[in-house]
Amino acid sequence: MSLITVNDANTFHYTWLQRCACNIIRYGCTSRPRHIAIVMDGNRRFAREHNFERARGHSLGADKLFDVCQWCYDLGINEMSVYAFSLENLKRSQDEVDTLMNIARVKLNEIEKSLEKIHEQQMCIRIIGNLDLLPDDIRKSSYRLMKETDHYNNFILNVCLYYTSRNEITNTIKDLAQGCKRDLIHIDDIDDDLIMQSLIVSTSQTGHLPDIFLRTSGELRLSDFMLLQCRFSMWIFADVYWPAFNIWQLYWMILQYEIKSKTLMTVQNQCKNILKQTQTEDEQKNERIKTFLHWLEHKRIERLKE
């Protein structure tokens, strides 16, 4: 059964072989990823290949997301960040934009009906991006879900709507400037580490940046998704459309990460050590940063209510 069961279409049942493989990976891998970022690409082409309406391709892609949430949860992966709607998608026809928003509307409403299960699983749902552009009803649904689940950290799903990395970085700079103006932080507090912590997808309860960046459909592009957060990630470009992505492909990804994680972690730790050499322990500074980040997360949620 899916972590979020919104309809019968996304109810997933493991075969005994899949369950066996899941247990081997979960309990046998020494370097299991904690956070996966996904560009869910290929919904339209999948629909075209199968002679479906374009809207059905997007709907099947949304259902696939919930299955993958369940697979990751069962593997012990704590966080997923998914590219649901880019600011660049506004260049598409108004009919397709409306279709995507209608699918988001339906799924969010159905997720709200599954809150009992979400509370049981202690799952945090975060809607991320330029949320001022969201239709009012979707913004209100997003606010309710985030308020209901923002204290959980058992599994975190970051859904990026009206998002690009450039826009996120721009807004982060504005947030840091506002933090200085409010005297929450000092300008000397701003460094590479604080900028990374202030990025929207970096302020979740786990604090883990993505270990794996996955893009489906075979396209070899980053599409302006989490560019700073994924600089140490293992990048995988899967030659499969998102609605056709299956559990064995996820298992293969995890095993690839197990093989390459030592090299990835070595590079990441070397960069962290270089930064630490320029940092000093300052309890007052640490307290200011903690207060600022708490204010920042609260502000981002409350902004949905406006």
C-alpha cells in the first residue's frame, strides 16, 4: 500500500522477490542514500507513445510519485524532493498549465483526506517555490498540509511548484538581506554554509542535501533544479519516462550509489574541511543563525496564508 493512498490507481503491492530485494538493500547497504531529488520528466511523451490524452500522462506521473514515496520509505530513505512544476512551464499553453494545476488541486485535496495515514507515518509534506503564483485554493490546501505535518521528520516530501533554482537563490538573497535588516543575523554571519542552509530545500527537518539527482526520460539536462544543493550528488539520467519508472530501476540506483558513495563522500568532506578552516566557534553567532532559520521557515509557511 502506498504511503499516501489517494486512489486505487496508486495502491502498490510488493511481490515476494521485490520485498526480498528491498530488505537486502535496506539492511545490507552500508551507504544507503538519505535524500533523493527527482526531475519527473516524460509524462507527455509517455502519453503520446500510448495514445493517451496528455492530461492522463500527467495524472499517471502524479500517481507514480506516490508509489516512489512508498518505495523510498520502505528502503529507509528519509527525504524526496520532486520537480512538479517549473517556472519555465508557464511558457506552455494555458490549457496545459490549467491541466497541471487541476491535477495538483485534485491530488492535494485527496492527500488531505489521507491525513490520518500521514500522521501515522509521521510524514512531512512541504510545498516549495514561488508560491505567490499558486491559485488561491491550492495555496490554502498547501498551507493546511504544511501546518499539519511540519513537525514530522520520519519522511519528508518536498514538492517544488513554480520553482527554479535561480529564483530560489534570488529569494534566498532577499531573505538574508531581510534577516540583516531585522537584526536577526549580522552581515558577517553570511557565508557559504548559511546560504546553503537558507535555500528552501535545505531547511527541512533532516538537513540532508540530495545524495542522488535523478532525471527520467533520457534527457541530459538539469533544468535549473536544485543546482547548489546537488553539487555533490550522484547524477543519474534514466532512459525511461517517469510514469514507466519501476521499482527495479530504483533498486539499481541505490546499488550504484552504494558503489560510488565513498568517492562522493570523500569529495564532500574535503570541501567541508576547507570551509571549517575559515570558521570559528561563536555561540552567539550560532544562536543568531538558529533563530534566523526558524524565522525563515515559519515565514515561508505563513506566506501561503496571505
